[in-house]
Amino acid sequence: MPNLDKFFSPRSVAVIGASRNPRKPGHVIFRNFIEGSFRGKVYPINPNADEILGHRTYPTVLSVKGRIDLAVIAVPAPLVPPILRQCGKKRVKHAIIISGGFRETGNEELENECIEIARKHKMRIIGPNCVGVYDPYTGTDTFFFPRFKLERPSAGSISLVSQSGALGSVMLDWMAMKNYRIAKFISYGNASDINESDIIEYLSSDRKTKVICLYLEGAKEGRRLYETIKKATRKKPVIAIKAGKTDDGKLSVRSHTGSLAGSPEIYSAAFRQAGTIEAETPEELFDFARVLSTQPKPKGKRVQIITNGGGLGVLAADSLSRNNLLLSRMSSRTLAKLESKMPKQVVIGNPTDLTGDATTERYADALAAAMSDPYVDMVMMICLFQLPSLTADIVETITEFGKRRKKPLVLVSAGGRFSEVLKKPIEDHGIPTFSYPDAAAKALKALYEYHNSD
Amino acid sequence: MPNLDKFFSPRSVAVIGASRNPRKPGHVIFRNFIEGSFRGKVYPINPNADEILGHRTYPTVLSVKGRIDLAVIAVPAPLVPPILRQCGKKRVKHAIIISGGFRETGNEELENECIEIARKHKMRIIGPNCVGVYDPYTGTDTFFFPRFKLERPSAGSISLVSQSGALGSVMLDWMAMKNYRIAKFISYGNASDINESDIIEYLSSDRKTKVICLYLEGAKEGRRLYETIKKATRKKPVIAIKAGKTDDGKLSVRSHTGSLAGSPEIYSAAFRQAGTIEAETPEELFDFARVLSTQPKPKGKRVQIITNGGGLGVLAADSLSRNNLLLSRMSSRTLAKLESKMPKQVVIGNPTDLTGDATTERYADALAAAMSDPYVDMVMMICLFQLPSLTADIVETITEFGKRRKKPLVLVSAGGRFSEVLKKPIEDHGIPTFSYPDAAAKALKALYEYHNSD
């Protein structure tokens, strides 16, 4: 198994092609290293400038005295081979080639030349034609996007591997806005050396990664990918968007990454057999990942709905049913206990409708009942925070139940800014939050299927 | 056809049950009338207070000198009949009964009594057990939610009719956050007098309403609803979420609004036959509505994808294909023209991938080509605003094309806050914006099907 640690936790980084021009990728990458939370050494490499952003530059890596763990290369494609030779001489063992203009534009020879140089020097390479890596724990960030345009999510337990650099990047930006968190991100571009299988193998042993998310258009080594995923899913969930699944999509894959997308049917079957959870959209990918990275194994597929809005309860029942989950039926003992505690207007059953004047106490009682009832496997709590009878202490109550991790629990809360403010601490405490029931139901289905697939 | 104008544009409103206690619905409703954009007269009715929020109160409507167009009633259920009698005496012809505690809790008699009083006085009633109406054009707003908790969307052309008051309300809050706009909103509760068919009939002739959105659990008069929708869809699209479509959902409808949800299959078939566009989730409902309220009729189902991110292009091709739309093939003339204008790395075809260094000019050329090519019916433009080669003038370019309304155009732009800021003016100019291609493809499908259903 390749050890990719140095790509994510280098102690020293050389940014080759660091430029004074703020529009150049090399400038943005260097700036992000020095202005972010990265704590290692950063060397800007540029033979045509003395200093960049107040930092002394070096004409080549060879003029750097200290060790260089990682080289980030952002220079025009034809300059990459000589740069790699210098890196080899300097005993740099890890390089990320951001530059494009290799196999994806027909320049196979240039790419092969790079690989030969790397092999000779036992150097491992991510790229070319990629955006590289992002690790919020170490501050390693090779994105050539300024942070004001493309925000970075904070540290979490979901890792994302993307064949497409641009899509991967904007997904991170979107995650940051949604307050979703990430462990590691890799865009591997042309996969000239390190490919999707290497990365999945590495992440399957990575302690910070609880769930692996993939965006794949095609694979370099189909059989190995299948075996790698199969092994990985025994340790942790692998969720994938397989792009190019339709004939039209397949054709567009060819003109994008040049991968052979393969027969959609064969891919889907192989993915499923390997234990991958398939997502159709980026939203689904992270919905599934948020639930799978935080929630315990459910014993079965019986879901209890608790709501303070009848309409959302009905939508939830419909959605669970469409996703082949069951509505739980609590024991008569639980029902009797709840009846003794609840006012007359409350509908005890499934959905349990605490009605529009539900208080935090009513929610606490209903949640406690569902969590201890033997016929309930998972809980979907729906809460309209806008209703006047609810005060902000509902947030603590929900997070308390979530922390105990007795049974899977998700929260559906529809609304605008006020609801989002209350949902944030709940999401932060590891209880996945949703706007409407359908997405929550699909994610619970993914959770159930992962734990009950073999 | 019932004239419901006075419910949305009353010149004078009596808030009956206006209270000094900020937690009471009557207080919040009164406050929203006086603090919002409503320009008519507002009379707080409360026999136990002299003034509320600095306004002189009246013990009953009978002590008000001027005419009262609309009474908004928020008092305990048993007090409603005598209040209605006073309203009758005062010749109030329109009343919204917010109060619950009628048929939905078994009090059929009390509800019937109210109806009898209303009939006797030729008074039309919305409710009871509802949140009433919201009209951003007149500022009429009977929601008992403070605006800081539940924001209101600004004025637009989508109307929403919701059998569930709570769900309808939080959908509006969510719309406000998403910058979606609304024409009129009605939650009709128990539909003791005015029901879903009356409202759809009214909205189908309402000039401000371009699309009617429905959340329905069941119908009072099934046959009439069918005929009403059938007539309405000839004038404008009707998009509906039919809740209680599954057996589990159906059971929960019974305990929520007490409607008979009817056989899911029969409903679906009747809906489709009547020309309704069905949505599964609130997100879909408004995605469809945004496209149908702003985009012209497409000639066919051939969609051109224009992107600056290859991965999103592939996802778009997959999504269009899954939704039975076709990828257009531009004429050889158009292709040749584009080839002469574009740099080598651009992939001209479908998707047309302008690649990561796409400029505003490149987008303008590609959009112009697709808009005039005879083999293109609709355009899905994908734009990653975060890429360094794009400047903010891309926003004007897109809105210019959108304004001409030559062919349906939607924008997909994934990302976080920076992208959202640029998407806002585009959405405001009537070009629907999406985060990922799948939702956009589903909405284009709905647009195509509405215009090609008969």
C-alpha cells in the first residue's frame, strides 16, 4: 500500500512556479500556504523574482538548504520534466503536478517522460492536470482558487476523491457553505502515477477518514479498483458517483478525462457487488456520507417519525415508504407511557405528531420513548423551529440524544435563516440535518443498506 | 367563480384576538400588519385592552366606525361563532379563521355552526385551522410567525396553495432564504367554506400568478378538483405535491387533516390526466415552478450543454439522459463558426466544454450559437464562477441572453457564498439557477412536458 502521508502532512513544501502575478495558479497556491493554517516551511521557487509576498524566493529547489517533503508544481507543461529532474536531485519524494497540457490534450509523450523521471528517483506523483489535495487538519492546500472565491470546509471525517478537479473544488466550496466537514480531499487528474485505487487503499486505513466519497468517470485499472473497493467497504463505507452512466454521459467522459467510461450496466453491477453505495448527485453523496460517518448501525429498517408539523410527517411517511423503509410500531407499553404524558391533541403513533404547540419537553419524552422502544430501529425527528412554543433549548435536547448514539437519529427542519442558525450546532454535534424528509429518508436507506449488505 | 380579491387586497382589516402578549398568534398577526408594508387600515379588536403596540383597540368590530373588508380571527374556538355573528352584523364579507379546535379535533358541530352563520350573512371564510394568506404585493400577511423567525419571500409570479399551514409557512421561509419569489400564498386549513378548487379557479385568472403550486393531502370535492385543474392547466401550469401517495403516507394523512387521501394510483392517474405536473419534494415543486414561470415554450427536447467544468458536463449529460431529454447536435455551420472562434483546447459539441480558462467572451459566443442553432431547443449553461479567467461581467452576459427569452435557458453553478452572490442577480432577472445539473434537468423535463402534453 502506498504511504501518501507526505502529500497531506508535509513538513516542508516547495511551490514551484510561485508567481508575483495574482492571477497565476502558482501565486494563489503560495499565498494559500502562507496565509492559511499550514505550520510547515514553504519555499517559493521562481528564478525570475527575488521575493513574493514578502518571502525570499529560490531560483530552483536545489538552492533550498533544508529538506523538501513535497513539491507543488504549477509551471507550463514543457517545463515540468526539467523541474522534476531537479526535484529528483534534491531527493524530493512527493510531487503534485497541477499543470495541464499532458495526455488530456494529446501530449502522452510528455506525461510518460515525467513518469520515467519520477520512477528513476522513486518519486510519487499526483496529477498532472489536477487541483491536488486539501487537508484541513494540517492546512495543506494546493487549490489554485483564492479562499474568498472558493471557501474550504473545516475538519471532519468525510474524505472526497475526485477525478475532476473543478467539480471536486466547487463541491468543497458548497460543503463549506453548508457547514459540512471534510477529512481529506484529493483530485488526481490524469492519474499518471497515483490513481484512484492507491488513494482508496490509503484512505481505507486513514484514521481520520470514516467515509470515502468518490467522483469517478472511469478507472485506470478496473479489476484492481473493484478489489480495492471491496476490501475498503469492509472497513468503512465507500459512496460513489459514477459519471458517464448513460450513453450520452459516456461520450462526454471521453472528451473530458479521456477515460473509457465502460458499459454503464457492468459498472453499476460491479460497484454494487463491491459494496459501493451509489449516489446520483453531489447532494446525495454528502447526505449519505454525513449519515454514514456519524450514525451507529441500525438493527433494522423500522423508522419512527416524530414531528410538530403534520404535513411534513405525511411527506416523511411517503418518502420512507418510497425508499423501502418501514414505519415502526412502538410497543403498547411505550404507547401507553406516552399517552399518559402527552396532552390530548398529540397524535401518538407513526408519525407521532406533537402538533404545533409542541414544547421541548414533549420532544424529549417522544425521543426518549423511541430510543428505548424495541420496535424502533431509527428515528427521523422533524422540527419546525419557527413555532412559538419552542425555545432554543430544543437544540441542547436534540444534541444530547444524538451524543448517546443509541440509535440512528436525523433531523429534518425546513425553513430559512433562523432554522439554519439552530441547525448548525446540531450538525456540528454529529446529527445530520436536512431541509425536507425525502433526502433524509434516502440517507437512512443508504445507512441501512451499508450495514445489511452481507 | 368566487372573487377572493378582498382576502389578498383588503383596504381595511380587523384582527380579532389581537393581544398584548407577544406569544399569542393575535399579537403577532397584528404586529405584522402594522410593521409590514400593508397600506390599509388595521383595527385591533380586544375587549380587555385599551391599546396594543400604541394603537387604540376596539372591544368588538361593532365599535369600529369604518368599513371592514377582512376579519382575521385568532380567538379560542368556542368564541368564534359569537365573533362571526358580530362580523355578520357589521357586514364583514370576508373572514380568515386562524383558530384551530374544529373538525380536525372532532368538533364538527362547532365548524358547522360557523358555516351556517357565514352563509346567513353571505360571508366567505378561509379556514378554520389555517395560517391564512400572504400577498407581498399588498402586504397582507396573516401568519402568526414573527418575521425574524420566518422570513417572507418578495413579490414574484409563483402562487402556493397549501393544505398544511405549517408546511406552507416553512416553505415560504425557505423560499425567502433561497431568493425565490411568490405571487400569493394561501393555507386553507379545514376548507369549511373556500376549498382548494375555489382557490385554483381564482388563481387561474389571477394576472400576477403565472404558475400554481399545490400541496394537497386530499380533496373535498374530488371530481370538481379534477375539472378545475384541467381548466386551469390550459391557462397556466399547475404543479402539485400529492402527499399520502403511499399507504403509510395515506394513514398519516388521516390523522393529520382527516382528509381521505384516496387511492394513490387513482389520484396520480387523475392528476396526470388533468395535466398536473407532479413533484415529489418541495425542492422539485419550486424548481419546476421557477422554470415554468420564467422560460418560453421549447420547440422540442434537445438540450445544449455549455460548461467550463468537464465533470459537471458529464453529470449534466447523465441527468438529461435519465430524464428522457436529448442532447442536441448543432448544425455543421454552427460548429464550424464556433471552431473558428474558439481556442484549440475547447471541446465543441455536446457538452461544449469551454474549459477552465473560459472567458465571458467565450460564453457569449457559445450561448449565441446555441440560441440561434435550429437543432437546439433548450440551453443548460454550467458556469463555475470561481475560475480565475472569469470576471463578474459574466453576470450581465447571462442576464442579457435570458432577457431575450428566445429559448429556455437555465444556469447551473455549484459552489458556496461567492457563487450565490453572483447567482442572485441572474435569478432575479428570470433565469432559474441551480447548484447541480440533476435538478436543472428535471425542471427542463417538466417544462417540456407541460408544453407538449396535448
